Amino acid sequence: MSRESITKAEKSNETWEPGIGDVLYGKLLSITKVRFSDRESKLATIDDEELGPTSLWLKAVVDSEFARLGVMEGDIVGIKYLGQAPGKKYFDYIVEKENERVPFIDDLDEAQ
């Protein structure tokens, strides 16, 4: 994936730019790794119940919470933006997962 293709992808979805207390909630459609010349970032797309498909760059806090919770494509996730952590340089979020994926059935469908 290139910078040009990711720029086009961003244009097809809204990119989440939250204010303090804003929530993104819906089905995780995809997580895409994007390589830049100096780093690699992840872009998630969530089908938010109100906003529709919405993209967000996975900041370290959200990415680590996704890993801790075992978030996978197809999971229902909620992300609440808390703002900059007091006395810190990073931004804080609350991340929750509600799993509606049925692994056995989904895996059978993918195998066919």
C-alpha cells in the first residue's frame, strides 16, 4: 500500500477527529497496515452506527487495547476519546469489545 492509495481510501470514508467524550461504536470492518518512509501505522475502519464507515489511525493506546482485548475484524467495538492524559504527551481512550463473531461458523464459511 502506498501513501497515494491510503489517501484515496481516506476519501472514501470519514476520518474520525474526536472531541473529548466522543464515541465511535460499531463493527470493525478492517485494519490496514500503512508503510511510510519512516514508520508503519495502522488504519482501522469501523462501521459506526451513526456515522457509517469511519476510519481512524490506531494510536498506541487504542492499538495496545485492541491487542489486549483480542479485537478482530467483525468484532463490535466502542472507543471513547478522553483527551490528552494529564501530565502526559499521549492521548487517552477507553476501548471496549463486544464480540458478535461466531468463529466456528465464520471459519466454515471462509473455508468454502
